[in-house]
Amino acid sequence: MAEIYQANDVVRPIDVFDIRDLKKEAGQVIPKGGFGYIVGGAGDGWTLRQNTEAFNHKQLAPRVLADLEKPDPSTSILGTDIRLPAIMAPVAAQGLAHVSAESGTARGVAQSGTIMAVSTYAGQTIAEITKAGDGAPQWFQLYPSKNEKFNRWVLDQAMESGMKAIILTGDATVGGNREADIRNHFTFPLKMANLEKFGGGEGQSMSEIYAQGLQKIAPETVEKVAKLTGLPVIVKGIQTPMDAMLAIGSGASAVYVSNHGGRQLDGGPASFDVLQSIAEAVDGRVPVIFDSGIRRGQHIFKALASGADVVGIGRPAIYGLAVGGWQGVKSVFDFFYRELTMVMQLAGTKTVEEIKKTRLLDLPYGILPDLPLETEQVIR
Ligand SMILES: Cc1cc2nc3c(=O)[nH]c(=O)nc-3n(C[C@H](O)[C@H](O)[C@H](O)COP(=O)(O)O)c2cc1C
């Protein structure tokens, strides 16, 4: 008989000040197989490690005579106002972290005033998750299947539940070699509500699940999803300017720069290291969403200053869910809010628009960036 998988059921606010500590706490409450799946990366984990390390490739310019107080990190994305420029990234199988699963995250994210993305491989139904979000905006993340009936069925569910956009993830057409899962002989111990109806999910490995997915994802796939749903389509997993251009050319409403948190192609660059060149190619035609490696408010600031409009929070929110349910998720978003507003103050930016205009430093090998225009005007 299969062992019973027992995730945490405690709901409480948590004291978050360093995501590395929170990860350790999460490791004490998430069963081993689930924890390995959540924290693990592909192959040697090189790309996973680089994702956070890369934020040190650029530095913040401290400002002292910027004449501002009470910075405001609120912004909007695809017509939705959010309290901070960070959304919940799509994360599969959240019941591995906490018994409340995606509903817990949806509630915590709604209370944080931002957008929840819901994975195709969620444990609960789309209707259950939107209900838990209590009317807060949500986006549905699609892993297209080889089974066309499934694609139509799941997109219908998303539309009926009032999802505001579709994220089409293109970087997981096969599973990356997740060695922790292999070592732990990890198969999903809980059901995946959307797959269940079509005979998949529970008892399968990640690679077996991805094998049911569509391998040939092309610009036509973007067009098709946009046509079927009439919703904005966001292409996720973009790591090159070429794919960003293909996405926009096929009607994408946003580009989502991500390397899946280093879980897919090990040996690829840190997501942050490719962000600026992709944003320059996109050149404001559509919004740019960014994730992979965000662990501090300064990382959000640096991503925005490098061309992102908003960022996605992945593992940190799942650690919060594991330790404190919906309140833990809220504590994590509160932490990012607090750190980001502190950085905005110390780096002399009052609004998200001002962060986007800020130039980061590239020291010690680079040169100080040009002075921004407004500054030139005040030099006498
Ligand atoms: C446990 C786990 C499950 C994930 N499941 C999905 C998924 O179902 N769909 C998807 O597009 N991305 C998925 N991702 C990737 C996240 O959306 C996001 O890109 C990644 O977590 C960012 O890296 P970070 O959490 O290290 O910052 C998953 C990530 C993790 C950690």
C-alpha cells in the first residue's frame, strides 16, 4: 500500500526576513519527496544557483538627495491594478506543501493584493481555486496536451471561472532531469484535479506527466490559444530575444522571461542575465514578466530596472504556504513589499515607473552609467 503523504495543516503568520531560513523551516514540515520536488533543480543545479547569484552582476546606486519619502510600489499589468510589482508564479501540486494547497495560496495572494497564477497541474479544480481567491484576479497557466479534447476542456474551465489571462508555458516539453526526484523515487502522491478526468496525475512521475504534454509548441500554438479563449496569452519560458519576437509576432500579449527556476535546462544562463537583452528587443511592445531566483526586494528592483514590468514569486511563496498556510503566503508577499519599499527609498525612486527608468551599476569592471537627464538638468 502507498504511504500516506502528510503535509502541514498549521495556519499562522510567519516572521520572514531571509528566504534561506524560511526554506529550512519548510524543509522541516514538507515530507522528503515533496520537498525534493519543490527545491530541486535540473542536472547539476548550476542554472538554479546562478539564478539568484546573477542579481549581484549589477548593483544599486544609493541616493541621498533624492528628496522623497513614502515610495509607492503599486502598479498594473494587463489592465489589472496590483499592490506591488510581484505576482504568484504558476506552481504545480501545492498540496505537497500544505493541506490547503492552491486554495491556501489563492487566499494569501488575494489578501496581498496581487495576481495568482494557477497551474494546469494544480491539485484542486480551477473553480475551487478561483472561489478561494474570492474574486481576486487570477491567470490560468496552460501546459498544452497532445489530447486536443483536454486542451479545450481545461480552457473552457478557465474561461468559465473568470480567468483573466492564459500563460502558455513553453519550456517544459519534456521534464528536465530532476535528480532529487530520481533519487527519492518521487511520484505524485496526490491527485491533480485537471488531469484526473483524463487518467493522469496521481502515482506518476513528473516526466511521465510531461510526456502527455504537447512537445511541438510553435507560434501557431499561441495563435490557437488566443483564438480559442479570446483572452490575453502570455508566453512563459522565454530566454532569448528570438523567442520573444516569435511570441509577439504570433499575438502574445506579454512575454514571461523565466527558466522555470532552473528546473528544466541546466547549463542555460541565469534568467536575470538574459532579461535586459530580451526587454530591449521587446522594446515596450508588450509587458515583460520575469521570474527565477527572486529572493529579496532588491532583486525585484533590479529586475524592473532591467526591463521587467512585474516579477513572479515561485518557491518563496510555497515555503510560506508550507509553514503557515494562507497566512504564510501573505507573510512572504508582505516581506517582499517591505523590502522593495525600503530599497525604493534608499535608491531614490518613488514609483514603479521611476524604478524602470533607473540605471543599475555594473562595477567594478564596468563604468558608472550616464547621468539620467533630470540630473543633468540640475547640475550648475
Ligand atoms: C515546485 C514547482 C512547481 C512548478 N510548476 C510549474 C507549473 O506547473 N507551470 C509553470 O509554468 N511553471 C512551474 N514552475 C516554475 C515557476 O512558475 C517559476 O518559473 C519558478 O518557480 C521561478 O523560480 P524560483 O521559484 O526559484 O524563483 C514550478 C516551480 C516550482 C518550484
